[in-house]
Amino acid sequence: MAHARLTPRQYLILGLVSLCAPLGDTCLSRGMTGLPEITLAHPTSLFSAVFTPWIALGIALLIGFFASYLTALSWADLTFVLPATASGYVILALSARFFLHEAISPERWAGIVLITIGVSFVARGPSLTERTPARPQPPADLSNAAKEQLR
Amino acid sequence: MIIPFPAPQPGLWAASAMIAAVVLASTAGEVFTAAAMKSIGDIDKIRARSGLRGAVRAILTCPLFFAGVSFLALAFFSLLFALNHMNLSLVAPASASLTLVTNAIAGKIFLKEDVDRRRWAAAVLVCIGVYLLAH
């Protein structure tokens, strides 16, 4: 399954998917907790929340996430992309540990270990489900046509 | 989402309903988006052939993509709504981890992806891991 191997550029895109999503979520949470309560009686206040700085930054990061996510989904399975990009949570937790000197509880270490094992599981497998009328077809057709021309 | 939720801290049912809304909407959104991107083909190749504009046009002319985006938008606003009522430490891990498992199921049923034992194991491990890490 040589064609299932990812290129460095594709790894970079998966990396962007991993990092932009948790960072964006963190910004959104920071923005939302600072706001007054939003109720179903005033649903429009949810839309005005979009223009506060933390939420705007969160949305910008999530747009970056979405662009790379769409690119990843165009060449890999959903059930590959989702677990593979969960490593962002691990990177975020470890950077909080080493750069912000936040303590990591044993529970969180267990989470880090489980995600890392899960990611290594999918990363070893094929990134795209093999389908018979898929992309490998054209070169085969071409070579057949070429063979017939030779005959 | 017709039930008016109590203001201070939501009860178990209201909390479950908010998380279920996020999970269901994002699963539907991700399945539609994945189906759209598969029908379009490798975006990197399209971009190499007809530039960024060609790639954007290929995505924006795909109806499945809009179905996906609508559900993802619904998931996003239900997440914002839930975050305003509950802590991030509950909403984010619960919805993110459950979505991994519902997506594995939906990916197998609707996208006919080859969810082998390795992918099931990964979905379950990452699901528990995300929950433990973000909780």
C-alpha cells in the first residue's frame, strides 16, 4: 500500500488541524466565560458574542483549522483524520506543562498516554479506504492502452 | 432545542441534551463534509492544476459541502450556547470524545469507510484519553 503513505506536506496539514482546533476552542471558552449569561429568550446575544476579541481570535484559528481539515479530508478518511489529529490535545497539555509550568494530574497523564497510543494505532494503518474504481485506475488504463498501441 | 434551560447550573437532562445536540450536529456535519471532500477529490492536486481559486470553486459548487457546513455551524452555535451554561471542562471533553465514537460509527455506515479493529481501538482510546485529558 505504498500510495497510502503521507507526504511531509500532508503531515504538516494534519499538524495544523491538530493545533488550530484545541487552541481555537480554548480562545472561545475564554471569551464565552467572560460574557453575561446568554438565554434562549435573547438568542441574538449569541451573534454579538462573535465580535469580542477572544471569540474573534478563536474563530480565526478555527477557520485555519477548517481549511486544513477540508484539505485533509480530501485525501484521507474521516475515521483516520479525527483520531490522528487528537494529538493536538496532547501537544497543548504538554506545552502548558513545560512553558506555563502547569501541573498535570495523574488522570491527565493517563489521557496523554491513551491518546498517544490511539494516534499511533491509526497512524500505522492506511489513511484512505481502498476502493476498486478509485484513483489507481487511470495509470492501469493508460498502460493497457499503451500496450494495445504496441500490439 | 425547545426546552428552556434553567439559568444557574443545568440539571442532568438539560446538560445531556446540550451535549447530545453538539455531538449529533457535529457528527452529521463531519460526515457530510467528508462525503463532499471525497466527491471533490484531492484538493492539493486540484490546487496544483487550477490554482487556489479553482480549489475554492470546486468546494463551493458542491451541495454536500453546504449541508456539512450548515450542520457544523449548528454544532458551533450549540457549543457556544452550552459553554455559556456549563464549564469548558465538561462540555469540551464530553462532546469531543463522544464525537470520535459517533463518527467512527457514522463513517462505517454512511461513508463505507474501512473501520478496522485498529481504527475502532484508536477511536475508543482517543475518546477516553480526550475525556481524561480535558476533564
